[in-house]
Amino acid sequence: MTDKLPMATLDADTDYDTEQVLFRIRRTLESCSKLIEAGDFGKSEKELSELAVFLNSISDAVVNSRNYEDEEDDLEHTAFQILTEFRSFITSSSLDQVVIDALSFELLKLAARFGCASRRCSEIAVSMVDSFADIGSPRDMLSVLSDALGSPSEMFRVPRYFIPLLTAFPKLFDSVKRRQFVHVKAAVPVILNALKSISARTDDDEVDATDVVELYQRVNGIADSVKTVCLKVGEEDSDKLRALLGLFVLQSLALLSMGIKHRKLVDSLPLVLHLSYFFPYCGLTYEGLITGDCVNNLLTTAFGDEQDDFVGCFSHIWLGASLAVIWGSKWNEVATAAEGDIAALQDELQSSQTKRWEAVGMLKHVFLCVHLPWELKQHSINFLLSVMEVNSSQATPCHPEAEFSADMPSVYTALQAVQAVIMYAPDAVIRRNAFLAFKKLLADLPTSLGFDILSAMIKNSDSSSMIALLLDCVREQMRAEMHERTVAAKSISNGESESSHCLCFWTADVLELVEMVLRPPGGGPPPLPEHCDAVLSALNLYRFILITESSGKTNYTGVRSKEHLKKVHGEWLLPLRTLVTGVAAENAKDQDQLALDISCGLNPVELVLYRCIEIVEEHLKQSS
């Protein structure tokens, strides 16, 4: 008796056993061979397509099976038999080359599909692809393999599908004798797009980490083969291929890092090491990578004016360049493989504000990538902190403010990226270090630009906690400015002090930020208790401004003017008091945990609010 295939593996109206499936395969392949030899390619293609549709129903069940590693499983056994039948067919000595060429595309895809059934099935699939590479024309096979890589169904976006197909590329690259760069340039985007489809799925429990490692071992093999080809071609093509190899390595490193997810970083270290060995050969230095200069050079050398045509498949090269340095900063062996010196790099970035901010602009790709493990982002924050330990005695002169203003969008985006880590990091240590890095970045900017950026971030944020942190940053900057002004006033005359030290934060604009929170643009008091953090921070900022201006008998912000005091009292504070009192009274009726949490949030708001009201009323009495 033969094993019976589960009904779910076949079309709804069919019920064949394994022997019947194998018989249909033999009959169809024999028929297709005769039709091709007779020149009837159309009918042959139709019959082979029907066979593929029939077998796809089985392979779909294979990839859905939870037990397909079990060699005693019916599906695995059937897949093994099918692959064995395919291999027997293509290794037949009587098979014509024209037949092989005509059938290769569908048979390669079917081999890759059924190779997902188990390790032994994958081995047969690899040997089949290898046989096709030995028999067929290298250029034709590169095209067929590329088409097969780019055409699997969504169900087969799994690592094991791609492993057999990727295995043949090194042999084929090495076999091509003419126009090597053209052929490699055509194949690399397809390979990278296949890897990208895998990196997007590595969250799935069904994706085997061992398969991912094996997949990237094949990728490293492809990189090795491209380097070998570089050594065989002329100088012009060698430069282009070396640049293309550098881009391939950076994109692969980014996709590998994105695909780690639930694995330990150290498990991927051998793969990262292998990729890092290519950096010196491709002219990649850690300084060039972290500033982006190397990446621009690679794109120009490899593609010239055609760069826009390759943006899609190399979309993560900037991320890969940043991660290359981060991996090296974490593991000395990676830096050694890349011939990089992390300590020297940190010194260089600390001493050059231009390069430092170029590095910040590159690291934003790490902070904004949602697919990266948090451990890599943590290492990136630590690296950024080390870079921001600026030695003022060795640092080069700061950017002119006009140049910084021109780069405002890039600076703003970089700070937003760090802000994303502050908001979403699951670990308190990462959040705390990210906030420390954020403040160091602000301190490295011209003061006027720092205020503009903070204002924009506050106005564009919808997170109460983030707004509170940003307002606290404004208060710290104001305190620092006032301290510097006080120190300057002690050493020089008052007139010189007034003209030589600018107070960029001490303007009426800062009160607009307070008003935005305490009296939102939409009208009415702020929503409570949801915005307790932001309201508390805004009240503390207002109190700080009013007390400081009063103590110094100044009015830089206009906070002490009678008109402004009346506005604050009547439009900000009293409506807020009414709201806080109402929410507190309503909350007092409940005794659950939520009510307790609301009370804990409202209490400090209420205390600072009443203190602000007292101070404002005192000033109003004095001015009347």
C-alpha cells in the first residue's frame, strides 16, 4: 500500500496517492520533452504550468505543516519522492539541452518549494540547482535563477525557499567570461530584494533561526565570488564591481541585523565578521562609513548617473554603513576584520563638529529602523554618547550658524530619531541614555537653532510625557543662559555684558510654548488627566520664568507686564483651576486603582498651579 496524501494537500476535487503523483510527474515531463523536441513550446509550457499548479497545492501544505522536519511525516516523504523524481529526470544522459533550458524555470521553483520540507529535501533541491548550473549556459541560468528568486508566492517568503536558488550564484558568476559587471549588476538587486522579503518576516515564529544563518552563509559565499570576479576583470570593471560589492555587503549587513530579532547578537557575529572582511578591499573606512562619504563614493562608482534606478534594492545601505561601525564598537574582532580603529574614530568625531553631525545624521537610520533589535540601538546610543564627549580645547571651530540653519531639516530629523528611542525603548536605561544624548546634541547646536528645534518638536508632539521632557529642556537651557550672563556680568561692565551675550531663549516666544499647553490652540483648558505631565512641566516653566525675571528685575520675556499677568490669571490659570478641581471631585467618588493613579497625577499639578496663582496675584497687586 502507498501512503495516502491528505486531501488538504491537493485540489479540492482530486485524491491521488504518492505513486499517482509521481506517475503524473513522469508522464508530464516525458510529454513536455517530446513536445519541445518537436518545436511545440506553447503546448509544452501549458502542460508544465498545469503540473506546477497541481504540485503547488502540495507544496503549500508542506510549508504550512508544523511537522515537516519529521522524515516520517507523509508530506515530507511525498516532497522527498517528488524531488528525487525531478533529479532523476534532469540528470538523465539522454536529455536534450533545449529541453533543460525550456523546463528549468518551473523546475527550479518547484525544487525550491519542496526543498522547504526538510533538511534532506533541501539538500536534493541544492543538488538539482547545482546540476542546472553545470548543464546550462551561465548567462541563461543567471537570468532563470533571478526570475525564480523574484517570483515566489507570499507563502514562500521563507529562508529555506531561497537557499537552493542562492547556492548556484557563485559558480555562475565565476563561469561568466564576458561582461561580468553587467551580469552581476543585474543579479544583485534580485538577490537583495529576496533577502529584504525575509527580513520583513523574521518576527514570525515559523521562521527557523538556523535557516536564516544558512541563508546568510550563502550570501557571504556570493560576496566571496564577486570578489573573485573582481580579480579577473579589467581595471574599470574591477572598480565598478568592487563598489557594487561594497554596496551589496552594506545592504546585506543591514538586512542581517534587521533579521536578528529574537536571536542573540553574538549568534550572528561570525556572519558579521565575514562581511566586515570585505571593507578594506572595497575601500570602506569607519570614518567614511559613519559620515556617509564612503556610501556616496560607492554609488557614484558603481552606477554613475543611474543611481536612481537602484535606490529600491539598496534602500538600507545607509543603515548598513552605520551598523558596520556599531558592530565594530561592540566587538573588537569585528573592528579588526574591518581594519578599523574605534578609539581613533571617536577622537576624530569629538574634535570635528562637522563630522560629528554627519555621524548623527547617519545614526538616525539606526534609531528609526523599527525592525532592529533594541540591543543594537542601545549600542548606538552608547556610541553617540562617547562621540558627544567633546573636548573643547581640541575641538575645531563650530559650524557657522548660517550653515547649521541650512541643515535644519537634517538636524531636526536626527533629533526626532533620538526622541523616538526616548519614547519607545522598552528599557529604562536605554531611555535615560537616549535623553542624555538628546541634551548633549542640543548643547552642541547654536543656541538660537536649539530653541527653534525644541519649539518645533513641542508643537509637533502629541505625547504629554514627551512635551514635558522638551519643556524641561527649555527650562534647563534658559537656566544655563542666565548663568552664563551672570558670570559674564561679573567680569566685564554691564554695557559690554548686555551687548556680548545673547539670550536666545529669554524671549516672548517661550511664553507661547507655555500657552500652547495651558491654553491649547483649539480652545479651552488642556485635557486632564491625560496631559498631566505636560501641564505640570508648563506650570513649572512659567513659575521659573516669572520668579527669575522678578529676582533680576528684568522683563526679557514680557512675563511681568500687567497686561500679560492679567491674561495668564484669567485665561490660563483660573480655567485650569476649575478643571483640576472638577476632575479631582469627580475622581474622589471612585476608590479603584485608576482613581488612585489619577489622584497621584493631579496632586503635583494642583500644588504648582496654586503656587503660580499666588505669585501672579501678588504681582498684580504690586502693579496696581
